[in-house]
Amino acid sequence: MNAAGFPILSLLTFLPLVGAAAIMMVRGDEAVVASNARWTALWTSLITFVLSLVLWTQFDKSTADYQFVEHLSWMPEFGIAYMMGVDGISVLFVLLATLLTPLCILASWESVRSRVREYMIAFLVLETMMVGMFCALDFMLFYVFFEAVLIPMFLIIGIWGGARRVYASYKFFLYTLLGSVLMLLAIIALWYQAGTTSIPELAEFDIPFGMQVWLFLAFFASFAVKVPMWPVHTWLPDAHVEAPTAGSVILAGVLLKMGAYGFLRFSLPLLPEASLYFAPFIYTLSIVAVVYTSLVALAQQDMKKLIAYSSVAHMGIVTLGIFTFNQQGIEGALFTMLSHGIVSGALFLCVGVLYDREHTREIAHYGGVAKVMPAYALILMLFTMASVALPGTAGFPGEFLVILGAWSVNPWVAFGAALGMVLGAAYMLTLYRRVAFGKITRDSLRALLDVSPREVAIFSPLIALTLWMGIYPQSFLSFFSVTVSQMVQQHQAAIGSAAHLAGI
Amino acid sequence: MFVGAVFFPLLGATISGFLGRWIGDRAAMWTTVLCMVLAAICGSLSFWQVAMGGQPGTVTLFTWMDVGELEFAWALRYDTLSAIMVGMVTFISTLIHLYSIGYMSHDATPSRFFAYLSLFTFMMLMLVTADNLVQLFFGWEGVGLASYLLIGYWYEKESANAAAMKAFIVNRVGDIFFMLGMALTFLTFGSLDFDTIFAAAAGKVDASFLGVNSIELIGVLLFLGACGKSAQLGFHTWLPDAMEGPTPVSALIHAATMVTAGVFLMCRMSPIMEYAPVALSIVTIVGASTALFAATIGCVQNDIKRIIAYSTCSQLGYMFFAAGVGLYQTAMFHLFTHAFFKALLFLGAGSVIHAMSDEQDIRKMGGIWRKIPITYVVMWIGSLALAGIPLFAGYYSKDAILEGAFAAHSWVGNYAFICGVIAAFLTAFYSWRLLILTFHGKPRADHHTMEHLHESPAVMLIPLVLLAVGAAFAGMVFAPYFIGHEYEHFWNGAIFNLPAKHMMEAMHHVPEWVPMLVMTVAISGIVLAVILYGFLPAVPGRIAAAFPGIYRFLLNKWYFDELYARIFVEPAKRLAMRFWQIGDMRIIDGMPNGVASLAAGTARGVVRLQTGRVANYAFTMIIGLVVFVTLFLMGH
């Protein structure tokens, strides 16, 4: 139980599951069921979101300790417990997940027509798994949520996806599962050594360097696929292209953050020396991700694929920031994760708006949309600019801090990351130009309707957040600054003591 | 007052942009103009108080970021340097807004246009009043966005879209260096606040980074950033293409906002730059080369706006080499006077284009001066100021720059002086070529256009006349303050000059033949143009025919666009395609298939890797590169 004696985190985690159960109960003809399912899902996720705001207001920013901690023994003989809690690193991701879910449900309001009930159940289960994963303080518990996230996502892509959905969902599943198996082995090895799977206790535990290397590689296999890092990124464009709009939003908004979160939560604190040892490797992969995937994005003909590749490039910035091991780099990485969650989610929604009307994501199909959809053009422009990290939008603070942090580690790495500024501008502006600008050549486009009130309702919170994060990022940065600074100090201390021991 | 000068334009942009559809175009347009007038009043008062009254101030709004030791806020810093810019930008921008009411009267979505214009102004004001490098970068990128929107304003035109993208992306290339410059500044000084950096600069002279002097490297990186924004040699390609936007936009980009930002950055960073002699030499050389290079192109262009655009490029070169030899005050003075006559020339050109039914080619004009007398007179004044004829604004600043370059007594200074004098000759030449071809001689336009020839409405002429007054007198009135005997009091420490250099004094003590030479070349440029185009109109064509190579080289702008397309754009596109189709689709996705087929007992997967295709090897090389770079970095 936490200090207030109220298990808020468990409530947030399992409330969507309750909603899902309620939807399952609904009986009647199909239209009634669908309408019921939609409304129940919306209300459940909205209530969850409102409840999660408690975290925003009650979170104590002055300490790096875990807060709202809940502890129940689960398998005491194995040292495994049901333990939940959040610190500065995870708290905002919980909020991100609870914010995006209702928006996704709204976005699927009209576009999903078949098996609405199952779809809504899948989404609510997905929310449970996401929130649980960010709150879990026990490695075993984390693993359960981490893996369980795959299942509803797999179903969402596989059932409600596009033409090649089966291929995409299998690819998604196999790629991510392969890494997870290795992580499970690593967890077992850790447990074997330390006799516990509690994350706070593990953080105190010293692991010999030789073992750190193997554990790091095992974690890396799992997290790198999830991030995704080059060259294990190819599942992502396929998954995005085939997923329904809302699936893409969650995939880009929250699921991509799991890998980076894993690095921050486990690799860095538990395996400090191995992290340092492998840092150059990560830098190299990150820079290749930024440059290579940005170039690939430039060549795309499909809007969703283009944004998917841009996500890989942005995540390259994130992994780079994490492994700079300094305050600016890590905070920048965290901020980029958040802003990317909002901005790329919004960009996928923007694609969805056009897809709902024209049923194609071919860039060449469009052109001159700004003429008939001025409000839409404005919204798309804002998120395009946020994606290219224009100062004053959400994209900038993170990228800026990462480059600043990277420069003090290695200026060439910083230069590589900064190249993304130009390439990012190139592919996003090309996209914008070919979709929104130019003369309208197709008759069907002439009749397009501008964004509907429902769509405005979806976009407004994202627009507000994008500007808020750009103009006053401090209200987000302040959440993680204490935690990150403690993390950096501990990391340095661990490296220092290791060097000291080696010196003897 | 300080806040008002900056935020009234934003208010105008917001109202016009978001409410324009409800309140109607007329209301939207006049709202932005009203907001700009209020901003101009605030701006002028600020200028009076800060620069003339010597009372600088800073308004801190709220914290922007606070990460570890890095901390900075949104703030409006008003010292003489920013007060000059605020006063000038708000004044010129107001006139351009007013002019646009007439110019854009036939446009379909003027409220959008005015929203962009005001946004542009706001971003520039944020840039010049920044109290730290990051806010400066905010304005820096913000003007990039606004210029992108405005250049591509007529978004149904493919050429406008291409030009807009080019402007944004070329600027972004410069921004990489700005960003890295900031990173190094932070690493060196532990802060990005101007006051902290400036105070610590003298103590960090010996700091080094990767074996290079940190301050020098900061200077070079920031200068490269400035090159992007100010269209210096190598980064200039976007500026002439930016003509695709409506003419008032060109006036705004060239005179008040955008391109002057780079010069402003150099002056703002004078406390750093002064300790970076090598960086300053680079600034001087690039600036001087740009001044000359752009002037040569200006002589052969036929589009009235393009000629003026190259002249901006060239004049910016003057400002840069002035800063390069340590005469930041003079650079700012030229920036100030240039704003008046360049806005005047562009708006005048707009008036000509308007009168000629949207014709921009000067070969199709001629013989129209009687029909549009006011435009004709103001274009003369603008050209006189640009050529640096005594008593007009440009004379005071350009003369001072050339004298200063001479007085620097260094080889870079001499190089700048020589380039500057030749460029001054060419400037006078192409200005009068433009005047004569546009206004004199026999009418070359078709009958229909000539019949519709008309002087512009009052709402366009009033700004022209006001700017003409500025182009005529701004130099005379402000010279004593900017560069004359009152300069120390006027600048009030906003610009730092190394005490040992004495450039501000030295520039007034050059041999008498120097100013005489400057004046002579300007007048002979005019005379040559008048003879060639006024009296012997057949000769220029014959000259061009006699030297076809040189003529084509100049006409095609030294082939920079083609060069860049060949070495950057096309390879990038090709590489993108290869990476995607071969790297991602065939190799990375093919790997599992390859493994599968291996398991099935066929080695087809391996064979596929040895197809002899260059791209496959390129991909293998990347993998190798990853391994090597990793090993290399680990070795450190």
C-alpha cells in the first residue's frame, strides 16, 4: 500500500480490464453491442485518464524514490512480489498511455465497423498492460506485462489491419518475441544470482563485469527490437502500414517507448559498466538509424511508412541520449520519448483523417489538400514542424538536449545526430508539399470535407500539448530531473568504484 | 512597451490567422496593420529610451528549460543592439504591411498572408531580443518557418513550393552548425545566457577542444550558421529562388527580417568573436567573396527582383566583412541603412510589376517612367542609396565599411577592400542597368500591358515615400551615433571591441584617396551603365556574344544549383532508394529468408549476397563501418 493507503496504480492498471469485462457482458443485436462497446470503452478510458491525473498533481518531484508504492507478496519463496510504483522516469509514461487510449478509441469511432466489441476489449486490455508495465517494480511482473502487451497489439494488427495484416502481425510478433526469450533467460540468471526480482533491490546488487556483458546483450536483444534500433527495425514500417490508425498511434506513441524505457530502467542502473562498454556500439547504431532511416523515409511512397521510418530515426536520437550518461542527454531522451509519443501519434491520426476519406495512403494520390481542408492543413503543418523539431514545439527540447549531451561525449556523434535535422526537414516537407500543396488534380479530392468536430476533439489536446511542451517544457522536465540526476550520480559512482577496484 | 513591441505582431497574426474567416478579410488585414502600428510605436519608444537615452533593460518572462547546470529563460533583452533592430524591424514591417494591403488586394486569402507576415515579424523580434542563444535559435528557426510559408504562399505553383522547401532546407544545413556551436558554447562556458558567456569569454581564451581553440571553433560554427540564414557564398542558393513569394515578402526577407539575422548574430556575439581572430578572418574572406560574387551575377540577370536579390546578397557580404575586421558597429549601420533602401527597391519593383500586369522581365519593360513618376523617383533614390552616392544613406555606411577594411592593414582586410571596391563598381553598374532598362528607352512591352499601365494606389505609394525619406536621410542623421564621435555613448557596451584594436578610430584616419576612389568607382559604374544601356543599346548584346562562356557562367549563377544537385540532392535520392529497396527489403528482411533457405539445404541465400551489385557491397560496407567505428570509439 502506498502512503495514502490507496492503491492508485493498481486501480489505473486494472480499471480498463474491468471495462473490458463489462463490454464482454453486453448482449443484443450488433448495432447495440457496437454502440455500447464504444461508449463503455470511451468512458472507462476517460475515467482512467482523469484518475491518472492524480499522479500529475500528487507526484513529489523533489525525490528520486519510488512513489505510490504497493507491495504484496506473490511468490515469497522465490523472492517474487507484486510490486508497483512510479518514479520520475515512469510517471509521465503512465500518463501518456492513459491519455492516448481515449483518443484512440475516439479515432476508431467510425473507422472500425466490424467486431467493434472485440476491438474495444483489445484496446482496454492493451491499456492495462501498458500501464502495468510502466508501474511494475518487480522484474517478473514487468516481464509479464511487457510480453502481454504484444498479444492485444498482435490481434489489433492481425484482425483489423490492412491487406497484408497477417504477414505484418507475424513479423511483429516473431521479431519482438525472439528478443524477449533472451530477456527471460537474463532475468532468470539475475534471479539466480541475487535471489530476488525486485527492481529496487536489484539496483543495489553488484554484478560482476563478465556477467554484465552477457546480461546486457540479452537485454539489448529484447529492447533493441522494441525501440526499434537499426538493423532490427523493419518490422515497424510493416506493422504500421497494416495496423488500423489507432493501432499505429498506440504503437508509435507508447509501445515504441518500451524498449527505451527498458534501457533506462534496467540496462543503465543494473549494468553500469557493461552499458559504458557498449556505449560506442549504441552510438554507432543510433547514428546509422538517424541517417539511414531518414534517407529511407525520403524514398517512401506511403504516408504511414514514411512516418514509421521517421519514428525509427527519432528513436535513434533517444537511444543516443540515454547512453550519453549525462543529465542533458538522458533528460533529452526522456523528453523526446514523450514528445514523439504525442507528435507521431498525432501524425498517424492525420494520416488516418485522409485515409478515412479516400481509403488510400499513397502520397501520390493526394495534392492540393490545403485548398479544401485549410484547418487540416494547419494541424498537419503544426505536427510536421514538431516532427522536424522546430523550437517552440514539442520536438525541440528533447533533440536539443540530446545533441548538447552528445557533444560533450563525442562531437562527431553530435554531428551525426544533427544531420537528422536536415534530413528530417527534407522528408517531412516533401510529404507536406506532396499532400497539402500543389494543384488539386483529382475530382474526388475537391469534395473532401475538412476536419469534423469529433476529429477536432481528438486533435485539440494533442495540439495543446505540442505547444505546451515546446514553450514551457519545464513542467515536464521537472518531473524527471531529480530522478535522472540521481541516476547519473549512481552511474558515475558505480563506474568510479569499478575503476577503483580494477586499479587495485 | 518592451513586451508590446514584440507581442503585438503575434496578436495580429493570431487574430488574422484564426479569426480571419469570421471577421472578414478587410478586418483581418487592418487588424494586423493596427497591431503593427502599435508595435512600431512601442519599438520606436524603446529605441529612443534604450539607444538614445542609454537605459537598457531586460524583461524575463518565465523559465524555458532547467536541466542540470543548463538553465535559460524566455526573456526580452533590450540593449542598443536589439533596440536598433526592434525599432527598424517594426517600422519597416509596418510599412510593408500597409503596402501589402494594396498589393494583395486581388488575392483570394489575404488574411492568411497577413497572418504569416505578422508571424514573420514576431519571430524576428524574438530573435533580436533574445537573452540567450536558445531563444535566438527559436527566432532563427521561426523566421525559417515563416519564410517557408511565405515563399510557398502561392502553394498551387510548383516552383513556389520548390523554392520554399529549398529555403527551409538550406537554412537547416546552416542550423546544424548553429546547434553544434551552441553545444560547444555550453561545454565551454556551462551556460547559454549571453551575460554569463560574455563575462567569461576573456577567461576562456586558452580553452581548447579536440586540439582546436574552443572560442575559434565556436566562432566558426556560429558563422556557418549565420551563412545559412544570411545567404553567404555556398549557402546563397535559396535567396534568389525566394523571389517566388509575393513581392512584399521579398522586401521583408531582404530588408528587415531573415537575412539580416546572420549579421546580427555576429554583432551580438562580438564579445566572443573578438577573441577568435581566425574565425574573423574567415568571416572577412567569405563576406568579401560573397560581395563580389553576387555583384557579378547581378549584372547579367533579367528578372527585376532577381537583380535586387543578388544585390542583397552582395550587400550582406559587405556587412559580414565589416564585422570580420572588427567593425560591428559599422556592419550594424549598413544593416540599418540597407533596410531602408532595400525595402524601398523591392517595394518599388513591386509597384513596377503591379503596373506592368505582373511582368518581371526587364527586357520587356522600358519607356514607362512618365506613366509611373512616383515609383520612378523612389527607385532612383533607392538606387542612389544602394550605389553609395554621397548624402544618401548607403554612402555613409558603405564608405565607412570600405575605409575600415582598408584601415585594418591586414591581408584579409586588403582582400576585402579590393573585393568591396570592385563590387561597388558593379553595384552601381547593375543598379543603373536596371533603372534604364526598366524605365527608359522605347517601350518593349506589348500594347495591352502598356494600355493598362497605371501608378499604384496611395496605400502603396505612402510606404514608398516614407522609405524614400529614410533611404535619403537615415545615413546622414544616424551616422554620428552609429559610427561617429558619439558611438561609445550610443552603443553603451552592447558591442564589444577589443581595446587593443582601435578599429573604430582607425577607420576615420585613412588616406584621402580611399573615399575618393570609392566615390569614383560608383560614379563610373553609373556612367558605364548609362552609356551602354542608354546610348549604345546594341553593345551589351555584342559583349555577351563575344564572351559566351563567361556570360553563361554568370547567367547560370556560377552553376551552384547544378553543382549541389549533382553532389548532394541526387546522390541522396539514389542512396535513399538503394537503402530502402536493397538494404531494408532485400538484405535485412531477406536475412531470415536466407537463413531459412540455408536450413532447407540450399545456399541460395548466400549466393544472393554475391550478385556483384554495387549496392549490396555498399550495404556490406555500412555493416563493416559500424564495426570499425565501434571498435575505434571503444579504443578511446
